[in-house]
Amino acid sequence: MKRLSEKMIAQMHLTGIVLLVLVIISLPYLSAWAGTPAGMTFTGALLNPDDMGVYVSAMRQGANGHRLYHFTYSPEPWQPRLMLLLYLVLGKLTAVFTTPTVFTLHIWRTLLAALSIVTLLFWVRTVFPKQVRRQWISLLLILFGSGVGWIAVFLFDNAAGWSPDLGFAEWSPLIALFNTPHFALGLGLEALFFALMLRMSRKNGAHQLWWALLAALVGLLDSLVYVYHLAIIGLVVGFLMPATAFQARRIPWRQWGYGAVVLLPQLPLLYYYAFQTNNDPYWTQYITTTHVISPPTI
């Protein structure tokens, strides 16, 4: 009975944290929608405003049956590519109920943010097994400990434009959950991936293979959702393997084999984004200009 009570208390704590975060990441958007002047439209973006139209476009393409993303904001003959897959899938799911809009995009962001908070809890429980107090403190620090850059707002003009805590969407977990669906889900998948890797390193025998296979699957999903995580996964696992050899003063072939299992699904994506995508000069320009193409000079 005591164990059940402790479990219920933990669930209440988690529910409270999730609801608090969802309120924090939703109120600014609701305020912007409510305060939009007559005759104007809120684009749904409070960070990275250049990108939002692309995501909604991808959702609508998914709703129309597309499996690859077509860049529709240019008269140039762009070739469809495996990009923004999450939004294509969300568009297909949204089309079952309604037409994809900026509002439905943010509904998905909120749901995926809640899911990611649960995976972050799985991560801290993996790092600090059976240390409940540390687990909750760690989760709170991850979600709300983004730094003290917000203080600059009260000290300097235009601080929000250069303070990374407020202006960089990738800077902290809370800002990632606040920004877009692929940021929110990507954060959760990344945390889940490294939690699985950590569990793999702590197990022996056949259990290691199962954790490696799960990590490989989650890593593949993460790279499909947030393509830049492909580099993070590759670099971290790539450095981890020689680090384990240095620590053990020998080559742990079994551990390296599991690491290879984890990285193997990433190789086709690496080839695709490094070589196949660059076959189209328009996509190359799109990627090298950080997805915001400057207009030609007059």
C-alpha cells in the first residue's frame, strides 16, 4: 500500500510539472493570438519567424498525400526531398480531423512537449537510479534551469535579441519545447536515445543487444525528426567507443559491436543528406543559407 501511495505521489508530481510547463509554453502564443490587431494575422511564430510557413506548408502537403517535401515558395524547379518528415506525418494525422493550420501545429507541439517531459524523466531515472530526490531536482533543473540571461532584459535594451537564453531556440530544453514540434519531439528522442545507450552500457549479455537495438531505432527516429541530431548522435557515440577503450586499456570488441549496431541505421541518412540532397543546387543553397534564402541583388 505504501509503494502504491509513493507511486501515486510521483505521478501527481509529474502531472503537475507537465501542466506547469505546458502553461508556460502556451500562454505567450495565446496572448499573441488574443492581442493581434484587427486586419492582421498572427503567423504563429515567436522564435524563428522565417520558418513557420515552411512547417505549415509541409503539414498541408502531408494532408494532401505527399511523402516527400516540396519547397513551394519558389518558382525554381526544386526536387522533392526527404525533409520535414515529422510535419508530413502530422499533416496526415491532422487531415483525419481537420485542415492543418498554425493552430493545429501548436496543438501537436504541446502534446509532443508533454511526451518529451516524460522521456526526460526516464533519462534522469537512468542517470540516478533509485535516487528519487536527485531525479526530481534534475528534472526541474533541466526544464527550468536555462541560465540567467533573462536578467539582461531588465538591464539592457533589446536583450531578448542577443541573450541566448531567450533568443536561441536550441539553447535550453524549455525554449525547445516552446518553439516548434520537431524541436519538442527531437529533445525527447535525444534524451531517450542517450538513456538507452546508458542502460546498454550497464547491462551484460543478451540484454545489451536489446538496448542497442532500441537505441538504434530511437536514434533513427530522432535523426528523421531533427536532422541535425544526426551529427550529435554520430559524434557522441563515435567518441564514446574510443573512450571506453582508453578507460579499459583494451579494445572492448563487444561494446564496439553494439555501438556499430546503434550507428548503422544512421549511415543511409548521412549519405542521403551529405550527397543526395546536394545534387540539387537549389536545395544546396537552401541548406547553406540556414533555410533562409536571401533574395538576389538588384
